[in-house]
Amino acid sequence: MDRAGVRVETTVADAEASADVAVVGAGPAGLYTACCAGFRGLSSVIVDALPEPGGQVAALYPEKRIHDVAGLPAVRGRELVDALITQVEPFRPRYLLGRTAVSLVPEEGGGWAIRLEDGGLVRAGAVVIAAGLGRSVPRTLPCLGPYQGRGVAHHVPRPEEHRDRDVVIVGGGDSAVDWALALAPIARSVTVVHRRSAFRAHEHSVKQMYASGVRVVTDAQVTACKGTGNLEEVWVRAEEREFKLPAQALVGALGFITNLGPIADWGLRMSNRLVLVDGAMRTNMPGVYAVGDICHYEGRVPLISVAFGEAATAANHAAVGLRPGSRLAPEHSTDIDAVNLS
């Protein structure tokens, strides 16, 4: 994958990977955890069930402007993810994307082994769980399945890829409307199909969509996708009438079903589907930490900026745990050899 220098592993299912720190989750908190580990000279492996880094930010609102990151008055989701990938790249993390972590077991002599759903194995001295709200599975429609990856997708990581295409977007939430607005000046045509007359997205965005030239079809549903090999047309039923739309791309913005998945069975102390941690972001399992929206402690505020602080705390405590006698506080980042960050 070519996204801000990301090197995605395509190794065989039984391949093994090892690192000082294994990060479960490639969202903003996970990416910054790997960066903070790199500052301490620790290698990292990043595992995520989604096929691209960025977590829910990339999957659900890549075009939405985020206003709660310190130092950035506003930044689009995809821009934040790309910046985080660029920031961590000098430390050469190994990405295992599109691969689900299913078990976590202690190794003899210390450290942990993470078994992946495809049979792969990750060995690490410390583990940081940064899985957000858990594993996200996109909601879909039966007719979309045959064209998954051949015109049908559930998010738009790179809008430019849809230049001069006919794009159909199915859904009525913020993601559907945001992607419609992002693609309107790029695609040949954009049609939004929603099963209700009212949208769940922000009212201002909906007004912008109607004013942008995007075709909006409400009280409607997609009934079929057709094409030889790749998607070529989409059939829609509305008001007892069925018609077809030219489409080389369909974005199923129907939301995601989230659950903790296998993490719930790892033996972590939890409350209300959240992993309990102390002030050092330590879980009840030695050498295992949790950061971001998946963790809980009294008074936590669910913001990206808070997750970044948690990532730094976890990485530095992991460094001390892996190298007893080392300082908890890292060197100032401005003192690090510029060559290592170029």
C-alpha cells in the first residue's frame, strides 16, 4: 500500500513477527503509541483488522474537520492520519493490516504472543491495546457482496481515485454526506441513495449537499448491482419505480457494527466493555497496556488529544518495563538526532 510511506505486510498466514512492542489498533492512538515507542528506541508491530491505517477516523470521517487536536485549529481526518503515519515512519513500524488479533497468551520467560486469525503470530515484550471501540464490521446489503473490492467499498480513503467516475453513495449519516461533498467536484456524477426522507447528518452539511449538484434519491433502496467483472450499474427502487444508475463505484456508508471481538476473552479486567487501567495505562496483565477509547479510568474524557497523552504514558512505562533502570521520562524530542527523524 502506498499511503504516506506505509509498508503493508502481505506475508503468508503462518508468518511470525516480533518486536519490543505490539500495538493492537492502527488508529490515531495506536500510531502515536508506535511513535512514542520509537522515541525510546523500541521496535513495534501494529496490528489492525481494517485494511488501512487510521481506525475509525479513516473509516468513518476522513473528510470531516477535527478541532480537538492541540496545535491544529482544524484538520481533516485523513490529513491527521497521514501526518501520524509520516511521523512514525522514521521508526519503521511493521504493519499487519487486514489481520485480526484473536488471542493473547504469556510467553515462557516473559513477553506475549498474539495469535492472528489467519494463523500468523506476533511476539512482543509489551502489548498496547489501542483498539478504539473494538472491531468494526461495515453494515452492508446482500446485493453489494459480489462486487466488494470490484467497485463496492465502505469508505473513501483517497477521493482523487474517483475522479471522472459515476459514484453512488448509500446511506444517510455524516459519512455519506461528507463523502458526497468531497466527491462532488471530483467525480463525473454523485448520487446519494437513502431509505428515508430525513438525513441523520448535520443539517448544515445536508443543505450543502443539496446545493452542490449531488443527485439525492430518498425513500429509496438499492436492489441490485450489475457489471461484467467490475461494477457498472446500480439499480434503485423508489416510489414503486425501479431504475438504473451508471456506477463504477458504490460507497456503502451504512455505518459499522462494533464489538470488542476476541479482546473480550483475553482475561483483561473490564467494565462496560472497556478495559480498566491505572495511571500508567497498565491493565491487570503485566506488560499489557490500553489507551484510547477502549480504556477506562475515573474521569477520562473521550478525545483524540487525551488518547495521545495516554499513548505517550503507556509507551514510556513500557520502555521502563522492558529495560529496568531506564528513566521514565524520555529525552526531549528536540534533542534526538535530526537524521533519525528526516
